[in-house]
Amino acid sequence: MLVTSGFGWPHAPLEEAVGRALAQRRAAAGLLELERCLDAAAARKLREGSLSSTDSAAARFLAFVDEAVAAHAPDVALVFHGRLFPSFAVQRLRACGVFPVLWTCEDPYELDWSLEVSASYGAVATIERSCAPVYEAGGTPCLYLPLGYDPYVFRPRADVPPEYRSDVCVLGSAFPRRLEVLAGLAPALAGLDVRIVGRWWERLPRELHRFVDDRIVGPEEAALFYAGAALNLNVHRDSVEASFSNRTGVVGRSLNNRTFEIAGAGGFQVVDPERDERGSFFSERSVGVLGDRMLELLDDREALRERGRAAAAEAAGRHTYAHRMDMLLQALAGWDVRRRASGVHVPAALPAAAPGLTSIVILTRNQLRYTRECVESIERHTPEPHDLVFVDNGSSDGTLEYLRGLSGATVIENGANLGFAIGCNQGALRARGDVVVFLNNDTVVTPGWIGRTRALLAADPRRGAVGPRSNSVGGEQILLPVPYTPDLDGLDAFAAGRAEALAGVGRETDRLVGFCLAVTREALERVGGFDPRFGSGNFEDDDLCLRLRLAGYVLWLADDVFVHHYGSRTFAGEGVDYARSLDENWRIFADKWGIAADEWAAGGYDPASIMARAGAFDPARHAVRLTAGWLPELEIEGAGRRNLLLAFDPDGEGWQDALLAFAGSFSAGDGVSLLAYAPGADASAAAERLLAVLGDAKGGTAEIVLVDGPVDPSALVWHADAWLAAPAAPPDVAAAARRTGLRTIDDPTSAALPAILAS
């Protein structure tokens, strides 16, 4: 649920864009508009901080909150700005089981205030990167979540009306730094067609007054100004400006949303150097030089248009509000978000292990050619018992159709790119083997790869993970040159020769790369999965390796196993800036493990020193709970370790036989639970129907959990090991089971349920 700021302009267009982005991601549960909840007196008291929970206005306000929660049943409330959303309202959300997240859209200007209230929230998202460590230090989880742009408004266009066209455009209010820069540029601007649109520009030199359009424009007009300008001058506030003042001394260095809006509109822009590393730069000390440079740039308008088109393409792929909401949804997977439902929270657990079985988890996002080659190599070279678990992050090139056609494979369909870490965790939650291999889809495996990997893990119980040598990988695993050809002629013979000559040879290492990483079930259950905050990839494997070693496990580099890796095919196919992704995730990794900012530039990090600082492995601090994407955990009281799902209509037919078959097959001591879910049914009435049918059951007492309350089927199915497909089962549950790869037991009335479940 999105909670608006209550201020209207200028937040309203941003809130509208965010709401639309959440709807695109099918994550929007509703809207709480503070503008409709607050009268003038209550709004004034909130601004002054004088509205108490005992005030009659507070009671009316809380009634609106209760009404919104009852209407939308949200899992999370994203509170935009938050100045008019008092702490007692945040506590009311928590009391209703809603996880509150504050998006501080005025950092660092209002950092002192937001720090005071942040402790009442479950987490904070901030638009200023330098503020994130401050919130974390105060004990509140924090995500750097910059503003973005709305592609429905800010888009390239060729039909800009003449009144919006210019040589140079400046949009925004006249903060001191902007005044200084434009005053210094007056000689260069004198002969140009200039638009200066905004308020308080009367302090400009007189010769520039003719360019001023003294008004505030909405997003639609702003987009026209940006698209119509040959050059947009984007001047941020001074990083030491008085309005940045706060007790912590944090200054603003992150990009404003105007940066992304200009790019989205296809405009060329000049941006301050301390804010961005791209484009043309200036500083107060070189404003005269900037004037000359601007005139040079304007001599080649086609080059500027081309650069604007390139900026629009990059913005569309990285900086829309849909991308920002993806960042938030990924972060929610790592925060302790709990769904409103009866009972006690039960963390997600891996399904029961099948000894001797290897589960191979493969993420896909397009790149069908490489995926097909990878699967064919597995089929050729893996005679050992194994199962394939695919997690598709929104492919559109036929990959999904190909995966659905693979016999016996589990296919999880995310419909969008939830990132590498979340995808791997989803796959692990569907993996049944006692060894789980996380394998990139741009790899080609070789004869005996699984057998030798399992043998190395079994040779020493301390070994928690094994990784192979490869032609394209970082660190100690790299092996170059290789004798086979680019079309892989000679690969199998080369790998087989190494395996024979180096059988059982390897060494302990401090890092294994996640392109082909075999981890024991025991180790995953102890340290958890990949940390979702690393998003699409880079350093999530470093993080997992550190946690494995802290927990006492040995990482083993296998010299007798070789896997070919094409390398970064998904990054390349998505047009991802690999260097930027590496830098962003390094910052996350360094912040998490307390690494000095300059350590990466000095040539990497020292795992031994990190482990010394981290101390002994503490599950509460170091384990990363496995979660099924951004979906919150369902709270189920007394659920067993293995769960069968029965979704039923109490007034329907067919489910009764399935219920009796379960009750006759399992007793409470078997550690198997039946999750009985009747969507839309009254809980007490559903319970009475269950008890009436169970009165005819023979044998021991089975463990049956009635799941009540509003439940998203996509969240529900992740808590089951299999689904009993009784006749007339709810279609939304059936669809969720198929989409998330949940195993279907087509004959839920069989007396052989234990054998079916064990197979």
C-alpha cells in the first residue's frame, strides 16, 4: 500500500508514477491518500509536531488508516516523505501486521527529523546514498532508493512545439549555486535562445531577465522543455549549502530526479562533476570555461541529439520508477516482512533432502541459445541422479516455452527480473537434493562433473562448497590458455584428460565464484541463501563464501573438474553496465562487512581480516533467510517440516477424499503437515467441515493446519513441498502452483501418498 505525503505538489506526480510502477509489478495493494484524511487543523498540527494520539483529529486519522488496511489487506506500507504520517499511525500499521517502510524523499535536508522517526519503521529507503549508513548505524535497515522518472511522461519526441524549443534550458528554482553559475555564464548566453523556467530568478544579472519564465511547470511541460532544448543545464544544489545542514554533517551528493527525467526525455544535459561521472562537467571554478565549452557543443546539434538518444535508452533500461520498485521489492525479501495471518512465524525451509540426489539450479533471462547448449551438456554428461530447477526472470525470446517442454524439470516463472540472488534462493527452495549446484545458463559442463564434485564434498565433512576450474572466471579458478576451439571442439577431451591426471586434486580457497557452485544442503540450511540486496549479480557469491567460512565450512577448488563458461551473457544481453554494477555492489559488500572505502582500489579485500572483525558465526547476524522472491513469509502455526497443500471449496466435491487419504497416510509424528486453505471461506465454518470429514478417518492423528486470513496464493504455494490437486481446486492456486514450479500430485486420494511424496 502506498501512503502519499499529503502535501500534493510537488510529490503528487512522483506518487502517481510510483503507484503505476507498483501496479505494473502486480505489487500494488492500494492507496492511502493523506490529502483526503487530514483537515487543515490536523495538517497544521502535524507540521508543528503537536498532534497527539489522544487528539480527536488523531482518532479520525486512525479511522482512515484502519479503513485502508481493511480494504486493501497490505503486507507492506510504503510511506512517501512521512512528515504528515505520525508515529502513532506507524504503530497502528504494525499492530495490524503491516510492515512500514519510510521513503525519505527530502534527504539530507530533513535528515534530523527522519532519523528521529526512523526507529518506528521497519525499514527506510533514502534518495541520498550518503544517508544510508546513518540510518543503518541507528539500527534501521536502509536501502538507497533514488528517485527516477516516469516514462509515460518523459519520453523522446520529435514534435516539440516551437514555444518549448531553445538552445539552452534551465528548469528549477533559483538556489544560490544556480544563480552563481548562470551569472558566470551570462556572456556566453547573451547570443543564444535560452529558457530559464522557475521561481526566484530576479537576482540574476539584468541581461538575463529576458530569458526568465517566472512560474512552476508540471511534468508534462517540463518534458517538452527538456526534449526541446539542444542543451539542458542541470545544476544541483551546493553540497555545502545551508539547507543541507544536519547534526550528522551529511551532505547531498546523489543525483536529483531531474537528471533521470532529462535523460528519459532524450535531452542532452550538462551535470555537476561531483554528482555524476558521465557527460560534460563544470564547477564554480571553471564556469567561464563551461561557457566556451557549451558554445562548442552547440555547434554540432546532431551529436547532441545522438547523445540524448543514447541517454534515453540507458534511462529506459535502468532508471524508471518500475526499476526503483524492483529495487524495493528485492530489498523486502531481505527484510523481516511478515504477512498478516494467524499463528507463529515459521521461516522458509528447504524441502526434505533426497540422499544422493543433486539439484541443479539454473537462472534464465533470455539467451535461449546458451541455455539450450547448457541443458544439452547436462543431459550428455550427468548420469548421476539429479533434478533440474529453472528460475526464469522474465524471458521473452522463447526460453520459457523451451523450459516448459523439458521433461521432469521444475520451472519457476517470475515474469520479471528479480535478480540473481533472489532467483537462486527461489531455486534452492524447490531443490530436493542433498547437494545444490547453482549453475549459470551460459556454461557447458563436461563428463563426470557431478560425480567428481560430490566425491570431493564427501571426502571431508568440513567441506561446504566446491567450485571447478574454468576458462572465464575470476580468482584462483581461472585456467588459461585452454586448448579447445571457440566452437568447443576438444573441450570434453581436454576436461577428461585433466580429470584423469588430477583425480582428487584440489585445494582449500577463500572464495568460489557462483557461476558453478556446489553447496551441501547442510551448509545452506545453516548459513542461508544469497543476500537479495546484491540484486542482479556481483559480490553475492563473495558474501555467501564469507558466511560459509565463518560457519566453519571449507571452500574447495577442484582441479579435476572443468566447466566452460561463456561469461556475462545475461549482462551483455540486457545491456547492463558491468563496471557500474560491480562498483555499486562493491559498495554494498563493503558496507555490510565494514571494509575500508579504498580497499577495493588497492587491489581487493582481505577475507581473513573481514572474518577476524566479524567474529564467530552468529545465525542472527550472519545467516540470510531463504525467501521466495519479494513475497512475504506466511505465518503458519505448528506447520511441519514437509507440507502438502490442499486448497478446497468447503461446499465443493473431491477434497474430502484427498483429506481422508492424507489422514490415513500420516500421523503427527511423521513431520508432515497438510496446509488446508479455503479461499474466501469463513475460517470457523471451514474448520467445522474439516473436522466433520476427519471424524470418519482411521488411524493416527494427522497434523493439519488451517490457513485463514487473506492469503496470496503465490505466497502460499512456496510453503508446500507438493500440491494435492483435488477436483475443482481454486484456479488461482493452481496457476500459482504451476508458475512457481510446485510439484503436483494428480491423484491426491491415493493410499500411496508417502511413496509418491518420497519419489
